[in-house]
Amino acid sequence: MIPPLFHLSPLTQRQLVHFRANRCGYWSLWCFLLLFGLSLGAEFIANNRPLLVYYQSSFYAPVVKGYAETDFGGVFSSEANYRDPYLAGLINKSGWILWPPIRFRYDTVNYNLPVPAPAPPSAENWLGTDDQGRDVLARLIYGLRLSVLFGLLLTLTSSIIGVTAGAIQGYFGGQVDLLFQRFLEIWGGLPQLFILIIISSVVTPGFWTLLLILMLFGWTSLVGVVRAEFLRARNFDYVRAARALGMTDGRIIFKHVLPNAMVATLTFMPFILSSSIVALTALDFLGLGLPPGSASLGDLLRQGKENLQAPWLGIAGFVVLALMLSLLVFVGEAVRDAFDPRKNIG
């Protein structure tokens, strides 16, 4: 039962019941939120800085603040390297160090490998290292966070633009709809990959650059769905009544028609998020994505292709990516069942 504190409408309550009835999608949502929540605290799980240092009756938090080596009895005034055996010995003489479970960031190189990189899994590197000696598990955690955040931002921005464009097309129709349709045909025919290659040759691709480029071409995915809903709803009685009462077109669109049209839009959201994550992974795999050294699932897959003698690279990246996309697909199916009008009648 839904707590009465939320004051949900009967229709929303039935939708939540149908969503929870899809057990696979319901638990997939919780698993995805758990994994994403853990990745948001990646600095507290995988870091080359200690979580807490107790030295000479004082507490230090290197994970959130940098300290000089001289603060712990060292010689140099530069930032402390807590992995240095000399500095660690000084701290342990007058205190203790609390490390995170993984003592590496995504860009920390392990210079003490017993074999040349990529090194196989060991007690120190649980999933091994990549071809530059960086911990694979740390790169997976940071890469998961980066991919999901990129996908969420791309989904949000693309959806806002796509819903707005589809609403304008469907509500006004006529010449406005015709002009928008011709523009979408031309815009959709542009070679997205070639444009990205040209831009990459001029500027160094970064997080926001890739987000802007993919947003320019990704907003068209929702236009058709929203346009069809508005074309169907603009002649309904409640829309005609609102016009007769003198309500402005903007208020009719956002207050009356859009809430009804968002039902079809919401069912596409998990799948758009999946496609956004796949797009970033594919660009990183091709070398057209984030700058070298960034925590990226696509870069890990590319290293697995180039280092077939190190199967843990490709397997680790594939398992994380496949698990994340599978969870989102199951969530999308549950959302589709929840908004199915055949199940919400009565």
C-alpha cells in the first residue's frame, strides 16, 4: 500500500502497483540505484589517499583535503604521497592510517608490479591492471559513475529539447509542423560521426564537448512520439474548452496537454539513457571520446581488444556494461507495464 503522506492519485497508485508487480524491473531499479550510489562515493572506495589519518593526537582527512609532507614529519613541502613507505612509516610511528578498500584511483599507476603491465588479478589489484599499470576495478567504479552521469545529462537535455519541439509541432500543426518535419529530415541526414571527427581534429573532445555534440543530434528521438500525442490531443474537448475560456497557447500546452503526452515519453526514458551510455562507450572505444587517461568503459574495452593476452580487461568492461544496460532494459519494461493504459482502466 502507498502511504497516505504522498497524496497520490488513484491512477498513480495503480501505476506504482503495476510497476512493483514486475519484480524483475522493480529489483533492477534498486540494483541500478545501489550501483550508481556506490559509484557516487568512488573517492571513498577507491583512492590513493587515506580516508583518515591520526598523527600526534590530531585527525586528518586526506580524502577531502590535501596536506603537505611536512605536516607528518616529512622533509618536502609538496603534497604528501601516502603510498611512500617512508612517509607511511613516519605516520605509523605516531598514529595510524585508515585506507579505503582499494588503494588506487582510476589514474594511479602501480609501479610495484611483479610482472609487466597489464598484470593479472592479485591481492593488491583485485581485477588486475591495464596496459599502463592502473587498477582495473578502480577504473570500472569511476567509469560507471562517469557513464551514468553523462547518460543522465544527455537524456535530460535531449528530452527537454525533443519534447518542446514535438509539442510545438503537434499543437500548432499546419505550416509549423511541415517546416519542422522538413528540418528534421535534413538534420537527421547529417553524418554525425564525420562531424564528430572534424570537431575532434579542431578541439580536444571533453565531457561537455561530447555532451553538446550528442545532444545536437539526440534530441530528435522523442520528437515523433510527442508530436503524435499532441496531434491527437489538440482537438479534445478539454483543449477546446480551455481555448474558449481565453487561456493562452503556452498554458494549454504545459498545463493540460503535456502531462497527458508525457506518459508515452516516460516509457522511452530508460531506453534513451541506455543508448546515451552506449554512445559514449562506442566513442571512447573508437578513440573519439573522452581525453586519454579518463575513466572510461569504452577505453577499457579497447584495451581488452589490443591486449588479448589479458582477458580480464575485456571481460571486466563487458560484464559491467552488460549488467548496467540489462538493468536499464528491465526497468524500461517495468515502466512500460506501469503506464500501459489497458492495465490502468477502472
